[in-house]
Amino acid sequence: MKKIARGRICVSRNDIYLMIAAFICYTGMYAVRKSFLAAQFNEQLLFGFDYKTVLVLSQVFGYMLSKFIGIRLVSESKGRKSERMLLGLVSAGLLFLLLMVYLPIALRPVAMFFNGLTLGMIFGLVLSFLEGRRNTELLVAALSATFIFSTGFIKTTGVWLMQDLGVSEIWMPFVTGLLFFPLFIGSVFLLGGTKAPDEMDIQLRTERLPMDKLQRKGFIKKHGLLFYGLVLVYVFLTASRDFRDNFTVEFWSELGYADKPKLITLTEIPIAIVVLIIAALAVLVFNNKKAFVWSMVAVLVGALLLWGSSILLEKGSLSPIFWMIVSGFGIYLPYILFHCVVFERLLALLRYKGTIGFLFYVADALGYLVSVAILLGKELFDYNGSWLGFFLQLNTYVGAGMVILTGFVIWKVYTIKDESATVDALPAK
């Protein structure tokens, strides 16, 4: 087995370009996808259902369907094809926000469905430029920062446009997306101009190649039990994270902070800083099995924090602001580790020449399927509690399920022989 010399980690100019481009690119997509969540559409109903819930469901359903389509398209996409798809899909998503302005209320959910359908593959396309590198965790940490920071920033921007500039609720999503669109275009061209992984990257993390139908089936047949254990953990995470993301504005309103929209962003900052530092530090762990196992231990810690903090808030033993931070950390630490470390190191550990886009899109598709089911269930079964109360109940089930499944995954991975390169030294780039 080839041994590689250990040395200091070096971040190249190419790495810096990749981090900047990935962060801006996904933030631009979020401006098109998440900005409408800054509106509350108070006292509006459609066919007897809460109007915002109908819009969220419509978009999430389209987004979920896009994930299923992406299992094939993203896993088979690479290079210039990814750039063209990025530009085309986000442009279409922005146009559907404009179309929503002119549609009657009853047809606006249709526009939101197609908005979600165009945006569900963006993450995998951006990720294809970052995976399979010795600094992948650091690169994907920059991309993942958008999950925590940018989602709050986009909502804060939307609230600012409405409260300070007088933009109406229906125009606000399009105006927000348009503000960020030029930056998005520039980031795509910057991604396309970066260098591919070098020979050292391939030795450490395996070559990343598009996966056709037979290769996807082969991976599932050989590693399905471990993979689907991870998928179920991710499904639990997505259910909690997506509900929190969709109704953060409502949570703050119920907690008595409706007049302080900056809290949406300010409470996410400490979460983003700590979580991203932890994820990025994984580049210092050269052994792929150790990196994978430690990331799963951190997932377990996150599950316990989410479960425990939600119980304490229900009992009145935790302040609302501190709960938002602790529960957010409990959700986003595992969520970011899945994006930065777990699937990346799994392929490296297995020495599998594929793409983590396939792994992600199987997990994401099922995760969003569950998210849609939860939102539909809340409405169809006439749940009369608050958004916050429902979220706290959801977290108790999510936390318990994640603890059980994570324990299984940690046990299962110890039965796998680590066939990755041993690392004695890593020369600087």
C-alpha cells in the first residue's frame, strides 16, 4: 500500500477560488429558493389550508422531485455540462418567481413547484467541482456555510426589503433573487476556471468519476446496508432541519421576537462558526476510517443536543435564544458533517471510483420525501398546536432515531477493511 509523506496542510490559490465561488454560487441559489420564506402571508388561506404552508409544500414537492431526477443527472454530470446546467436552472427558478407575481393566488403554488423543480440539483452540481480533493472538507465547509449563514441572511434581506423599502410580499422573492443573481453568474464562471484534482488528491481520496446505472446498482448491491443506515440518519436530519428552516420566522414570532428580524441571522452566526471549524478540521485526519468514525460520533452528539434542548425548552428550563442556538447546533453539526465529511470519506474508505453526488441525491430525495409527508400530515390531520410545539415534538423523535441509527453505522463501519492509502506524510501543494 502506497505511503504518503505527512506535512503541513497547504491551501492553494485554487482552493481559495473554489471556496469563494462555491459560497457565492449557493448563496445566489438560496436567494432564488428561500427568499419567499421571509413573508408570513398572515390570515391567507387556500382551499382551507394555511397559504404559506401550501407554498412551502409546493416548492418542497418540486425540490424533492428534482432530487430523484438528480440521482441520475447529477451522478452522470461533470465539467462544462455542470456549468451550463447551473446557469440554466437558477435562471429558470428566478423566472418562476417573476411569473408568480402575475399569477392569481390559486395558481402561485404551481410557480413555486417549478421553482423548486429547477433548484434541487444545484448542490450536487456545485459539489462536483469540490469532491475528491485532499482539502475537500475545507472546500465543502465553505459551501455548507450557506446552509446556516446564507439562509438567515436571505430571509433578513427579504424582511428588510419589505419593512424598510416597502417591497410587497409577492414581489419580495423575485427582487431578492435578482439582487444576488449577478454574483451567482460570476461564481459559476469562477468555478469553471478552477483546476481538477491532482494525482495526490486521487491517491488520498480516489478518483471521482460519473456513475452510470450499472455502477449505481453495483454500489448499492455491495455496500447497501451501511449506505442505507447513513441515509436513514440523514432523512431524520433533513426532516428536522427543513422544518426549522421553513418556519424560523414563525418560531421567533411565537417566542415573542417578531419585531427583531436580525435575530434570524445573529443566532445562526455562532452555530456557523463552530460547526464549520469542526468540519474543516477533518482535513487534518488523514486516515479515512478514523475521520469517518469521528464524524459519526459528532453526529451522535448533535442528536443528543437536539433532543435534550427541546425537552428543556418545553419544561421552561432553557431561554428561547439559547435554545435556538443549541438546537441549531444539534441539527447543523450532523447536517454539515454529512456534506463535508461522511459521504466524502465513505467513498475514500471504500476506494470506490464514483461520485458523492449519487450518494447525496439518494439521501436527499428520501429526506425531502419525508419532509413533504410531515408537512402534509400536519395539515391533513388537523394538528391544532403551534409551529413551535410541533417542531419540539418532531425533535424528540428525530433525536431518538438518530441515536439508534448512528450506533448501528459506527458498528457496521468497523467491519470494513480500510483499503485507503496510509498517510505518513503529505507534501505541500
